[in-house]
Amino acid sequence: MIRRTSLAAAACAAVGFSLLTVPAHAAGTEATPAHASQKVASGSDHVKCTTLSKGQLCIAMNSRPQSIDVFYTKKGGSNIKAQLGYRMNGSSSYDRLETISDGDRATSTWKMSWPCKSAVGLIKVQGQGTFETPSATFPGC
């Protein structure tokens, strides 16, 4: 958990906001699939979040260095096994499968070299489906 928190803090610092500005919310039962209704947190064009029933999924598009950070904060419920990922230009990429416990923040980062693209943050939860954020764009695009 310390590694995850450090990575999340680094990701937040890279996009200019603190961990406190992306709170985790838990409302109701386990998360719903990506095609179902999700509460979307407002933000800038390069940071987008979706509040799920037991946590919050965010994507941050960074310009220096150019990268994509996807992070999920789990708030409540039992442990899940999940993969963080992103979708860009119709193609998806996922990081390793990991166990995420209540109170954990999981973070994955991908270095990019495509200016002015948009992407959607993803989390694929075993036994529950895939959930996504709204589309975010690199800063300055």
C-alpha cells in the first residue's frame, strides 16, 4: 500500500493536484458495468474521474513527461482483483492483475508520445466487468 500511495502522490503531483482533490466515494452496492449509469466528477479536460459504488476511477493526461496515469481508490467492500488500463483510438491496454483492498489506491502509468490525443481510463474487475472514465485529453490540446 505504501508503494501505491507513493505512486498516486507522484501522479497527482505531475498533474498539479493533491490526493485530497480526488476523494473516493462509496454509495450503495458494488460498481456497475461501464455501459450502466455512473456519476462523473467534473474537472479539467486532462483529468477525468468516475465515482463508482465502492470507489473512484480517474485518468490524468500529463504533458511533461507525456504520460497517462490511471488510478483507482477503493472505499469499502471486499477485496477485488483488477487490472487498470486505458483506451485510445479504439485500442485498449491493461497493466498487471492486482488485488485491491479497502483503502488502497492502485495506480498505473504509461509513457506516451502521441500529442493531442484523448483516452478513457479503464478498470477491469474480475467477476464484475469493465468500468471507465469520461474521455480526457493531453493539456494544451
